[in-house]
Amino acid sequence: MILTCPSCSTRYSVDGAKFPASGRTVRCAKCGHSWHQAPEIPEPEPEPAAPAPAAAESFAASSPTRAYAPAATTPAPRAPIGPKLAVVAGWIGLIAMVLAIAVSAVRWRQDIAVIWPQSAGVYSSLGLKVNASGIDFRQVNYQRQSEDGQIVLAVTGQIVNAGSRELPVPQTVRVTLSDGAGHELYHWTFKPNATVLKPGQQVPFVTRLSSPPAAARHLEVRFAKDGP
């Protein structure tokens, strides 16, 4: 313990353990000055430092380069699928409606042609046969026969109502004979034996021609609007 005289600043080295806790009076041997000297207060021992965490020691020792996880990429906003589905459904519905109309127009073409005769030309351009009157010929056949030494051409067939409602039967039927080049050689008319036919109803017809042209190769049966 080091004592310093407050008067002459003379320094003395003494044993601090001999000082009581309340201190004591001392006197300078050089100048004779006396003063009360408090005992020396021992300095507290420093507490041992807590060991650093192993992870921290490892980081301090090796100083590795810190790795960063890449930031999650924010997906680009997508357009809502609701409007897209509505557009697709609209197109599908439109296509289905057009197809339904087309199928109906083909299936019921005969009835449409009867109601709207101008449509017969449209169907004909598409290669679809229709009869604007709704009354048609079916199972038309012909054969040459000999009667009393003469050649007779017999033409047979059915007159049919191809529509879906009752229809009148045109009263003039024209039969035309033509040669191999399509030139008309002869024609005649006859009157069918029915005036009205119900839907799907049919009536037979028979007509004959004596001494038909020998060059005749083709036969056509149709209704004549203005007579023979």
C-alpha cells in the first residue's frame, strides 16, 4: 500500500493488511504532518468472460462467406380465367348453333323448299335434290311392249308427297323422250289420278306411247306448270 503525505508529498510503502477497517492516524517522518489514513480497498476481481457460442467462435475463426438464399420470384400476375372461359363457351355455343341450323336445313330441306321455293336453287348448287312443290316421282320405270303388232312404251311409277303437310298434286305430268345427245325427240302429257296427297302418301301412275321414236335413249318425267 502506498501512502502519500498531503503536506510534503513524501511517499511511503506500508503493509495495508495492518490497517484496521476504520483506518488510523499516521505521521510523516519527514515533515511531521499527521493525517487519518483510510485502509486500502481491494479492487474486485474481474469475473471470467463467458465463453462465446460455438457458432460465433466458428464464424470468428473461419469467417466464411455468408450464403444468401435467392429471393422467391414473385409470379407474374395472370389474367383471370373466368372471362376467357366465357369467351370460349360463347364460341362453342355459336358453333353448335350454326351446326344445328345446318343439319336442320339439310334434314328438312324438302319442307323448306316447299315453303320457300327460292331455296331449291341453293340446295341444287350444293348437290342436294329437292322438289319445291313437295310432290315428287319415285320408282319410275319404262319398258317396250308389243300390242297388236305395234311397239308400245309403257311408263310406270309413283307420285309421292315428300313434305310434312297435305299438298295439292299438279294436274299436268310431262314425259319427254330424248336421244343420246340429249336432244328432245318427243313428249306427251297425262293427268295423275289424285288431286291431293297427305304427308308420305303416294299413288301409282301408268302412261303409254304407241310407236315411240327408235332413237329414244333417255326418258324424263316431270310436272308441267303451263300444260303440254
